[in-house]
Amino acid sequence: MSEEQKQSYAHHARRQPAFHFFLIPVLILNFIFATVYDVRHPSLTSTWMVILGLALLVLAFLSRMNAVKVQDRVIRLEERLRLSLLLPGNMQPRILELTERQLIALRFASDAEIPRLVGETLQNNLDSKEIKKRIQNWRPDHFRI
């Protein structure tokens, strides 16, 4: 996604081209080719290539998942700090009631919308998808991987 492109609910997911359109397809094809070769020409080496191909796929997905998890933790911290600055005093003690997914979704809300959205989220236990749909003034996040 271009950093100049305006983000919205419909256009906020990001793809990392090198990962999504090169690395993963190459690793999947490698695993398929190794499996086909092992079926046609079974040997210890060809079986090891299947295992190695699977290990590389798992490695790629785990590295992606771990990076996203670290980002989620940073976003959670940033949003708790942001909420402590933007919410009225009577709502601040309830910040810890928000789940990680809710905090991650709230990062897209403008500062002016935060008190209303946090109140609705706490009252109705909104999920991240519903929070994003209720945002009227989208605050883009171009740093997410």
C-alpha cells in the first residue's frame, strides 16, 4: 500500500510484497516440488528435502507472526498511553479493560473520536472489526508490517 494512499476500513490491510508475493510462493513451490520428487524417487535425501522444505515454510510464518506480535505489543503500549492522555478522568481507570485486539483497532481512530469509541467499546464489548467500522475520521498507520 502506498504511504500516500488514504487508509480506511476498506483499505487498511498491508501486504509486504517480498514476503507475500515472493518468499511464501517460492517456499510453497519448493515444498511441493520436494514432495513430488520424494514420491517419484524415494530416498533418505529426498525425504530430508521435504522435511527441510516444510521447516523453511514454518520458519517464514513464525518469523512473520513473531514480528506482528511484537508490533501488537508496541501498539498496545502506545494506545494505552494515548488513551491516558485523551480520555476524561472517569474513563481512564477502564483503559485496562480493553483487550489487545480492541486497542489495536482503536489506533485508527482520530483523537476526537477516542472518548466516544472507547465508551461504546466498553459498553458493548465491540470487536476490532466493529470498532474499525465505526471510525469516522481514519488515522492512518503506515508503519504496520
